[in-house]
Amino acid sequence: MISIKSEREIELLRIAGKITGDTHNYLLPYIKPGITTKELDDLSYNYIISRGATPSFKNYDGFPGSICTSINDEVVHGIPGNRKLKNGDIIKIDIGACYKGYHGDSAWTYPVGKISTRLENLLAQTEEALFKGLSVIKEGTRIGDIGYAISEIANKYHLGVVKELVGHGVGRDIHEEPDVPNYGKKNTGPILKEGMVIAVEPMLNLGTPNIFIEDDDWTIVTADEEPSAHFEHTVLVTKDGYEILTKR
Ligand code: MG
Ligand code: MG
């Protein structure tokens, strides 16, 4: 069952989304060579708490961090630790904030210092895929239409689409129905209705779409060690379009 949110729930989801987006903005000046991912995690924890929310990912299935920090060939679910960011890295920061029982979920990929043109393109193209996926959303759109739109962009730039990890509904739980894959066929899958809230999150790789899980049982990496990018917004479905809840 895909839940339709009430006005009150939408108000709380807007606040949770705003805190999530604001946490990204808050971190931005700290994303520099030399900082550790644990320091970014601590900054996020303190900021989210200061806003009257809690980090959605902390203790989720036992995840130890408040945010996910995934560098270069790490796709998602990187655990914050002592690794220092280096000039030329890219880092994916995935943030969830829970406010009065409702969640916001947004990931973004950031350059660290000066990055190569190849990486600049990967970031721009994956962000383009996110907004292309969002652009088809309105009441009546089917989930397959979103994945189709995303994979069209991925194919255009010859990027690998990660298939094992998908977007999802968002509400009282950070991961609700439906699954929102980054591939699909037009006119297939569940039909969106006004009041549904979903997270759309393309994960695109410069090389193979294949991934595996590291020995820490969390960090997902690309099989060929090529870099991966991830962009995600949580959005409310409306009659004629969508509202980004995790705006920056
Ligand atoms: Mg998500
Ligand atoms: Mg996320």
C-alpha cells in the first residue's frame, strides 16, 4: 500500500525535508581536503539535533553513523570514520532527518577541491538525470516513467545505472512503498497520486553498473573501482507536478 499523506503529515514532512536540505547547506563550507568523514558526521549530528530533529540513519538496521559518506568508487552507505578527504575526491553525502516521526531523505555528490573534468561531467550528468526523473512526476505518472526518464539520460552519457538500489516512498518510515527504480518501462508500475511522497535517487557509475558490498557489510562499491555519483530529493506528488521537500 502506498500511503497518501494528510495535510498535517505533509506539513511535518516539509519541516523534516527543510531540515535535511539545510543540513546539506550547513555542511557545504566544511567539505574540503583534510576533513575526516567522522568530523562531517559529528557536525551533521549536532546540527540536526539543534533543529529539534534526529538523524534518520543513526542505528537504522545498526548503521553506526548519522549520515552516509561515500567517496569516489563507493556508491552509497559509506560509514563515517577517520578517512580524510583529498583534493580531487568526490564525496556522496546522504542525509536523513526525522522530525516528530516524519522523515526527509536527500543525497548529494560534492567535489573536494579541484576535480577532473571527467568527474565534473559525472556529477552534472547524474544531477541532470535526477531532475529529468523528477520532471515526469505528477498525479497519474507511473513509477516506470520515472526510471525510464532517468535511464534515458544515463544511456545518453554511457553511464552505468545501479539496479540493486532504488528510490522509495517516504513518510513515518524512511523507506516505504513503492520502490522507485532508476530504470524502467514507460507506462508500467504503480500510479502516482496527489499526496504521495517519494525519494528519487539515481546512482550512476562511470563504468560498469555492477556493485558489491565491502567487508564492513555496509559500504557499496563499484565492481570496477570507477567512480559513482548519487543525487536524491524527497518530493511530494501534486496534481500537476511535484514539490521538492528537501530543497536547498
Ligand atoms: Mg533514499
Ligand atoms: Mg538517501
